[in-house]
Amino acid sequence: MGQDNALVVIGLFIGRYHVLGRYSESCGRICPSGILCTIIGCISIYGMLFATGTLLYGDYVLATVLFTISIVSGVSLIFLWQGIVGKQQDEQDGASVDS
């Protein structure tokens, strides 16, 4: 019983989780992109952190490579995020037209 209550609470928190244990259609399309954004964001942040550390230790070539990776992943994250927000707005516009 406690596990079922926990699932309901988590479901209410996320807002896209049905009590029966299935994700809604919109989350099914957006969640993989959200996971990809999380991974790319981690690469960007850790790349910047490691680049700063290697720069402080004087390894300028590796620091430049890590800064470049961090910036490229940050820019790709911005484009990916705009795609996700665009999908959500399209779904909201479609839902308002259907109503």
C-alpha cells in the first residue's frame, strides 16, 4: 500500500503520470529529448569544470579542447531545448483548437 501511495504522489508531482502507471502521449515524445538535454547539460557543466581545472594546472591544450566541448554542448543544448519548448507549444495550440 505504501508503494502505491508513493507512486501516486510522484505522479502528481510530475504531472504527466497516470495512476495506472503509463505516461501520457506528450511525455512519451518529450521525455527522450529531456533525457538527452540532461546528458548534454552534464557534459557542458563538467567540461567547463574540468577545463577550468586543467587551465589552472597549466595544460592549455586540454583546457582549450574541454572549453570547446563545453561550448559546443551548451549551444546544442539551447537548440534542443527550443525544439522541446516548440513541441509543447504546438501541443497546447492544438489542444486549444480542439476544445
